[in-house]
Amino acid sequence: MKKEFTEFDVFRTIAETLSGRKSIAALSNYQVLNNNINYVNNLFSESLSRFSKVLNEARASLADDSLASPEAKNDSCRLYYFRKILPRLITNGIQISMKFQSHTIPDDRSTVAIEDVHVLHKSFADYSELVTSTRQFVDSLLSDSYQMICLDPKLLNYQVLSSLSSFEKYATASIWRSIANDDLAKILKQFNSLKFQNRANSKISKCTHKTFAQKVDYVFSQLGVNDNKFSDELKNVFNFSSEFTHVGYVSTMFSSTYNSECIFGDEIGPYLPSTENFCELEYRLLETGVKLYSKIYISSLRHALEQLMGDFSQGINKKLIQLADDINNGLKTRNTQYYFFIRSDIVGSSKNINIPCRCGEVRIWIPPHDRSELFCKKCGSSFTLIELAGDPGYIFTSQGPVKAIGSSVPDLEDLPKEKFDEVWKKWKEAVDKNSVQHL
Ligand SMILES: [Zn+2]
């Protein structure tokens, strides 16, 4: 029979479990996580510089009446003022992105020795900063994407006036004067005089999609992004970060307990299990955030520019497409799966086997060839071996000829030109006959 818990059972279990935190389990490879954080963080940082340059170009074009679409041509047109506010929104977005980028950098272990390994410990403050900056980034980029998709003055009014209304309540007079003028103050008074539920549908403001999740679904549908896994991931990150941002019980207890930890080590130096756990979360948040930026935010901006400038948006949008493609392709090189042909008799032999990963790193697989080591320490990709009997030589794949690892033939790049051309010709014939290996 299923056990019915009483209120006392529940209370006892909570008290016992959460007061004595279990020892922390290190679940992933710290070195790989840190390398991947480094790679994606650099990718993100470089793309933000490129994005800023594109924004400058967009700002100049948006200011030019002769480039505007008929709906945004002059101040009697519905979309006209979006030409002014859009560059401001994007400038804010870049600031928030830079903050997120600066909170998702890899650990520097180059000077950490066993005696000071505690500097790698991650505290409540570290978790709080990481997750809060993620929350600001995700929330703000998604809200701006929503505004750029809708381009509806009433929706923008609602968002800005709601924000001003909260801000005004506690802002000092000098700060308030630096952002508001008399007209804006009067408008805000009118907005504040509306009953709370009427603000979402008034003469000056409206709010059609109230929650974060509703906005995600709407933006995804308008952009034609059919990726439920990713939309769920964004909603989950939002809920997860609420728990941290509002200092929920679980997140605070998780991150504020300091038990003495065992010390791990690898070829770079010592580290703590808790550092590795932090890194795992950091990588996950970074990857989700950068995907939001490349797949949703940049696409939404392209949509807005097209509405505001028609065909004149094409030049800038081409650059934005290239930027997003470069980020997406960069992300794909992490934690991927690569296949290698290998002669079967060297696996389990006494020889070292060199496995060249596509990222440039070479894994030296030493005897006894433990299969749990078949991954790349630099990019986290896993290796699947296709073992072939005898001395297989070059194998023709749909992507080109490759040398089976351990074969007696020279490496392709070491072949004299005429020999290389010969292999290439045979490979082409195999492609025409469609007799290549598809991986
Ligand atoms: Zn690699």
C-alpha cells in the first residue's frame, strides 16, 4: 500500500534533509566544462563587438527618412517612433549582455595550489550573481524580442509605463528628473490613475501576453521557431532563476552551506567538487543564454528592421544572419559526437593511439585503451570508433577521404601531390557511385 505522509512526516523530512546537506557529487569533467565555458564566452564576447558595429550602422540607417518603409516614413505613420526607440532598446540589450558575459567567465586555475584551493569555493554570493545576471539577461532579451516582433505602440507604452511607475515610487528626485519631463510625468499620472486590471487594455496601453511563458510561445510562433525543447528550456531557466533571485529556501540552503570538501586534481591543478558543480550550471546557463541571443533576439531585430526599412534592411540583415550563423555553428562544436575509423587490432594492443579531434586537440589514448576515455578534453566531444579488420587505409566518407587510425598508409596531408590527387579522384568516383560512408 502507498504510504500517506502526515504533516509531521513532511516537516521532519525537510528538517533532516535540508539541514544536513549531503556531500557534493562532482558529475562532469571540470576541465572540459571550463574549456567549453571559455570557448562559448569568447564566442559571445566577440559577437557582441560585431553586434555593436551592426547596431551603429542600423542607427544611422534608421535615422534616414529616405530609407524608411511607408509605415515608418514620418511622424504621422504608425511605426515612425520605433525608428527612434529601437536603437535605445538594443543599446540596453548590449549592456545587459555584457554584464551576463562578464559573469560567465571560466575559472583561472593557473596560480592555484593545494594550500589555497579554497579560493575556488563557490559561495551563495557567486551563485546569486551568476543566476541573477542570467535572469536579467533572459528576461530583458525576451521582452525586447517580444516588442520587436509586435511593434505595437500600446504594448510598448504598457511596458515602459509599468516600469516607470515602479521606478518613480522610490527613485530620488535627482534621478527622476534625469529621465522624466513634465509631459511624461502627466502621462504617468494618467496611467497610474487607471485601475490595475484596466492598464492592460486602455486607450493608451495594452498587455496581451502577460507572463514570460506566454511571450516565449508568441515570439517562437511569430518567428516560426518550432523548438519545444528550447522554449521549455527558457521557461525553466526563468523559474529556476526566480528561485535564486527571490532567495528561495532551496537555492539559499544549497549554495550557502560550506562543508569541508575533498580535493580533486587533474593535470592543471587542484579543484573542489563544488567548483565543478558550479561550472556545470554556469555552462548550462551560458549556452541557453547565447542560444536565446542568436536564435531569438537577433532574429527579432531582423524582423523589426524589415518592418521599419523594407528592402533597405537587407544589407544589415545579411550581416545579422551571418553573425547568428557563426554563433550557432560555434555552439555546435561543443559536446558533439565524432566518428573515427580505426583498425581493430590496435585497440587493446600495447600501442598509444592518437585520436585527432576536429577542434584541433589530439587525444593520446594509452593502453589498456579504457573506453570511458573516448572524449575530447578540450571541447567535450565524444568519440565513437568504427573498427575495421586488416589494414583499411583510406576510407571514403561523404565529407571526403579519411585515413583509418593505425593504418600503414601515410597521413593524407603528407602525400605527394600526385598521390593525393589520385586518392581524391577515387573518392570522387565513389561519390558519383554513391558508395561512400555516411556518418
Ligand atoms: Zn575536441
